[in-house]
Amino acid sequence: MRIFMPFVFALLFLGWLVYRLIIQKDLKANRNDLYTGLFFIVVWVVLYSWLWAS
């Protein structure tokens, strides 16, 4: 079950991104949150690829 948590969080982040882009239209005001979320997604991808390769 824990293996799916990053995917769930990535889907939640994408939902937030779509909400900010289409409904609120204030993504530029939330640029810090966007960069923080993308950073954590990249870190998760690197960790998963490193752990699954070994």
C-alpha cells in the first residue's frame, strides 16, 4: 500500500495544478507552491528509480 502513496500525492498535486490553471487562474501567484511540488515529485522519481534499479 505504501508504494502507491507517491502516485496518489502526484495525482493530488496534478488536481491542484488543474484547479489553479482552469478555475482560479492564479497559478502565477502560487508559483512557489508549484516549484515546491515539482521538486518533491522529482525527488520521489529519483528515489524510486534508484531503489527499483537495485
